Amino acid sequence: MIPMRYDKLVRDNIPDRIRAKGEAVTFHVADAAEYCEKLREKLREEVEELLKDENAGEFADVLEVLDAYAANLGITAQEIAEEKAKKAEERGTFEKRIILETA
């Protein structure tokens, strides 16, 4: 059987899970530049999956990638929370469902 080629970022335990099924697996650890590129690709992939199947698991996947992406860029959860609160205070949130038609 010819192994499938993925060449994509996966969660840390995936190689072990594949091995546990008795399957062979090869992988490498990305350098900083490749990791950043693969996080962007993974974010696009996970957002597309979320838009196709809107469930808690898909939201969790998107948030996991966002957390990793922010951490990779040196942005903390605290900084994100502060920016979110600041924007909510200045511009509001999306709770009122306002659709701007003209300005």
C-alpha cells in the first residue's frame, strides 16, 4: 500500500495515534518559517470546515489553531482578551445583528 502524502500541520498526538493502529508514519518538525506558513494553511482549512459544519468541535479546532498562531507570534491570551474588551467598549460587539447598508 502506498502511504498517503499529507504535508500539513497536525496535532501533536496524531503520529502516535497512527502508529497505534499499526500504520507507518513519517514526519518532521517545522522550523519557524514553515510553522508560521502551516499555521496559516491550517487556519484556512479549519475555518472552511467550520463553515461547512457549524458545531462545537469545529469551533474548538479553529480556536486551537488561533491559540497556536498567536503564541507563535508572541501574542498572549491576555493581550487578545484586552484588545477584544477594548474593541467591544469602543465599537461594540455583534450582538445587535446590525447590517450597515450605507454610510
